[in-house]
Amino acid sequence: MLFYLALVAVSLIFFWVGRRFSYWKQLGVPYVEASFPFGNLKGMNKRHLGYIAQDLYVKLKSTGKKFGGTFFFVSPTALILDLDFAKDVFVKDFQYFHDRGVYCNEKADPITAHLVTMSGTKWKNLRTKLTPTFTSGKMKMMFPTIVGVAEEFRKGLLVEAEARGEVEMKEFLARFTTDVIGTCAFGLECNSLKDPDAEFRRMGKKALTLSTMDFLRRILTVTFKDVAMKFNVRLSNPDVANFFMNAVRETVEYREKNKIQRNDFMDLLIRMKNAEPIEGGDPNQVGQLTIEEIAAQSFVFFLAGFETSSTAMTFCLYELAQNQELQDKARKNVLDVLKEHGSISYEAVHDMKYIEMCINES
């Protein structure tokens, strides 16, 4: 009896997988043949996902179509092949493509309920509330805070260089971006530059470290999203989630109690929590943010910023170290702009065109 039940179960799974893998064929869309269970991600444990995506792009580009079909495990996933079509998706027709298909369980895991994961009406409402916080004016407002951390970076770099002779820049830059974003997003002195084992740095590392169980949970949420929702599967590390939630709650309570205002991201979120109008925002769209929403937005601001920024800077500095002529040209660009402006400022950084080219190319 058990044998027959198992046979039926296996047959149903094969039937279901077969139907999933025939999705693009039924629509008449060119696609890359996939295999269970990884779909088109076979070898992802040995190769970076970027190289796998590049191979898929090359295979599908020859079809001459604007997009092609791939499979993220067993989930059908469209791969855009045309630049103008990509612009339509990201800009012109973005209202139709805002749902990234990322798992989000706001009830069980509120720290992950941010702009990157949410969809539908909730995403739209949250985006409307947060749009005023990402204007150039708001970035300019935070610039002095960033300069202050940069000065600590300069001092710390000199100390490290004198003490060791060599500096592991990727780690040191990660500590720098941790302090910058921690200060702007949470309004806290993270002290990662002075203390490599500072709590914010440890939690940042922990948030990006995936165990085998974490990896399996992510596969479950991608492949069987409804099942994951039913069983309240969490993607965030409980220690990390509790740390950031408590950090935000304590910061908000302290600032409101002591009537403290700072030119940072957290101050803007607190004003939204209290339904105060924000400069540059729509006065008809003033709405309150909950403490959980504030924590989630601060968390993704931190998580998406510190690792990506430090990695980009690491690659840029490596290329400049390998090419002395380009390094001299970049240094001259900085010195010329500083001479023109008198000191480092938001406008001065925008005038460093060659530095921008170096970062973009690296």
C-alpha cells in the first residue's frame, strides 16, 4: 500500500514539474531547457550566478527576441534581452512590473517587509510614503554626516597602514560603509572603524551569511511560496532581526523623548511615523509609518548599502592600484575639484567626473 502511495506521489511530482518546465513552450517563447531541481541554475554551487545568467543571455540573445524564458529552480523567469525593453520594464511600464516575486511574510517576519520584497497596494502605498526621502536634496542633507565618518576612515587607515604595512581594503571599506549607513539609517555611532568586532559589523556579516538551512528555506520560498506562507517560514536570522528591530525602537523612543532632530534617514522616517509633511513630498499623500515599517526600511537600507558599496570601492581601488597612470589622473581630478570648491562638498563630489567614470567602469 505504501509503495503505491509513494508511486502516486512521485508520479504527481513528475507531472507537476513537467507542466512547470513546459510553461514557456506553451506560450511560444524561446527558452533554455531546464532540469530538476535547479532549473537553469545547475552548477550554482561552483559558479557565480552572474556567469550562469551571462551564459543564458548569450544562448537566448541569438533568437532576436526581446526576452526569453528561463527557470529559477522550477519557477518560470523571463530574461530581458533588449535594452529598450529593459527601460520599459524599469521606467515607462514600471507600474506593471513592481512585483519582484520575492517572498515576504510581513506577519511572521516584519523586518523583511520592505520596498524590495513587498508588492501590490502595500508596496505602492509604502513607495509613495518613502519617495521624498530619496531626493537629491535629502542626500545632500546627509552629506556632512558622511564626511564626518570619512574623516574617521582617513585616520583609521593611517593607523592600520603604520601598524601593519598592508591593509585588507575590502574589510576596512566594509567597516567604513557600515559606519556611514549605520549613522545615516539608524543615527547611531557604530564604531566599526575603531572596533572590527563592533556589534553592527557582526550583525551585518551575520545577515549576509547563509547556512545550509537558510539556503533550503530560500529554495522553498521561491518554489512553493504559498506553502511557505502557510507555515510562516522566516528568512531573516532571528538574532539579526531582533537586533535591528530593538535598535530602531530604542533610537525612535530616545529621539522622541528628548526631542532630538538630525539630518539623517532616521529623522525622515520618524517624521513620517508622526504623519508630518516632508519637503518634496505630496501633501495629499501624508501617511503614518509603523515602527515595524521604519525598522524594515532601515534594515534594507543598511543591508543593501554596506556590502555593495564596499565591494564596488574595493574593485575600483584595486584597478587604480594596478594602473598607476590612471591613479595619478584620478588623484589630479580630486585635487583640481577641491581647489576649485575650497573643500569637500556634495557639489564637489558631483564635479569629480573622472572619479565617477572609474567607479562606473570598475
